Amino acid sequence: MTPDLMKAGARIRAEHSGASYGRVVTPGVVDTAHGAILYLDDITVSFDGFKALNALSLSIDAGELRCIIGPNGAGKTTMMDVITGKTRPDAGRAFFGSTIDLLRLRENDIAAIGIGRKFQKPTVFEHLSVFENLELALKTDHGVRASMFFRLGGAQLDRIGEVLVLIHLKDSAQRSAGLLSHGQKQWLEIGMLLMQDPRLLLLDEPVAGMTDEETERTAELFLSLEGSHSLVVVEHDMKFIHALTHGNPAKKVTVLHEGSVLAEGSLKDVQANDKVVEVYLGR
């Protein structure tokens, strides 16, 4: 565990020692006064004796864009399952900000407090237009009565317009989502997540199957979100990882292997790590 991660863990443990913590579920209210928006401490998950996660500890700063790499079976997807409440760990702690204990919340509560997840395969409503997909994803009251009388306001229309520009689909707003290319569907799903105003985005292999041009545009999109959002990007495409880090030594890349952090640091550092080369990158 790195010194920074040890300090973050000590602060959070001290704050919650003997306290009844983790009951804050107010959307949009996340305490990041200590810098971290996500903190995992010694998370262990076992499936039939196999440890998918083995005392995994990880800290993501508010506004950070963190790339996660590693071989198949390293625990990347299981890690995101724990963060989003899909999988309950056997041991460990998981916090969103300093006060929200994720392990005490259900999946829908975790989504409501500002954690959005994009899976590998895009899931959009193909029979609806791009605009209608974004409209459905608006963060509003989705009760039956509210839905019957719902009308888009000026601010909501503006927000949809902003997202359409951001995801490079302004000219395709009225196009059926089913007619979009694979990459455009990926962008639309990211746009639908953004309509929910998440603080943290978990993105699982977002450029898989994209063309080179689409991959480049996706890198531009993620970089434009950095700072206003925190992003955790799980990806195998090292060219894409390089585009996101731009050789900046301050940008961390985390390497997972056998359910634990094998290495962490700049892209240059992890690419030069003999253990990383052996288990993942190859020579």
C-alpha cells in the first residue's frame, strides 16, 4: 500500500471509529474534503474458493482520471461490481467520499448518490432517437403521475443540447439509436450516464470495437470530463491509455493482478516494471 493510500485510510478509519457511519444517501452530496472520492480498503471477494479480489486497496481522488489495466481475471470487473453494490465482499471497506459506506447501500441507492457505470456492451433504447434516449435518462422523478405530466423545461433542453455536443452526436439527435455505429452507441450510453449528473464514472473497456477515429474522439471526451468528474477507466488498449495520460507523470495508472494492486504510478513507470511486463505487457 502506498503512503498516500495509507494516510487516506487512516483518516477515514479515524473518522468512523465507533461511529454509526455510511447512512448518507443524499444525491450530489459527497464529502471530498480529504481529497479522495473513492476509497477501497482490503476488499476481498471469493467465488467457490477462488479469490477474485485479494485484499485490494485503492484510492481515487476527486476529479481524477485513473486508468486500470491488467490481464483477464485480474479482478477489474469484480472491483466495479463491489463499488456499484452488485457484489458484496467477504471482507474490507468501501467509501464514496469520507462518509458514505458503499457496503451498506443497495445498487439503486449507489447510482442515486452519484456513481455511474458503463458496461462493455452499450445498452441503449435502439427504437428511440438519440434525443429521446437522453431525455429518458434525465435525473427527474420517474413516478407514474410525474411521468404523465412531465414536460421538458428550458434548462433541461439546454442540458441535453450540451451533452449532445459533448458526445459528438448533435447532428444525430433525431436519428434512431439503432442506426448508430458501435462507437456512437458507446458515446450515447456515456451521454445517458452524464444526464444523471454522476460524480464518479466507472467505464469498462469503453473503446472496445471502436475505429481509430472513434477511439481518438473518446479520449478527447474523457479528458474534457476530467476535473468536473472522477473517472475510472478499465481498458486493454494501451494506445488509448497513452492518449489519456499524455505521458504526464502525475497521472496514475493502476495495474491489477490476481485480485490485488501489482503496481501503480505513471504509465512510463508501470511499463518499465518487470513484474507488469511479465504478467501483462510482455516483452
